[in-house]
Amino acid sequence: MNFSNKAIEFAKDRKISKAWQILDIAECALTCTNQVHDQLWDLTKGNLTSEEFEIFCQSETVLTIFNQAVRTIKSEKNK
């Protein structure tokens, strides 16, 4: 989540190239997060404890913030 947030900061500061570089790192982290997300679901067969559910939700938040970063960078680039 931090890499995507940092990419948003760089974009808002008009450091578009740096924002894309950071977003590349965020994409790698997102890939790993998605793998763990899927493995957790498969392992628990959807019967998550409250702690597991919190982790599961956090991984979905990572995707949301990543997508927000992509939109922000594109928007700032076109200004």
C-alpha cells in the first residue's frame, strides 16, 4: 500500500516519471499480495477467522489503492 501511496504523492508533485517507477515496485508487491490472497482463500476454503478476514480485506485494499495511483498518475500527466 505504501508504494502506491508514494506514487500518488509523486504524481501530485508532478514527478510523473518517478511515480511510474514507484508504481512498478507497487505492481510487484500487488502480485505477491494477490498470490497470498488466493492461497489464503484456498487454504481456508472461505472459512476465515477474524484475523484472516482482516488480512484478506487488506489485500483487496492494496488493489484499490494501486488502481487509484494509476488513475492519478494518468490524470496528472495529462494536465
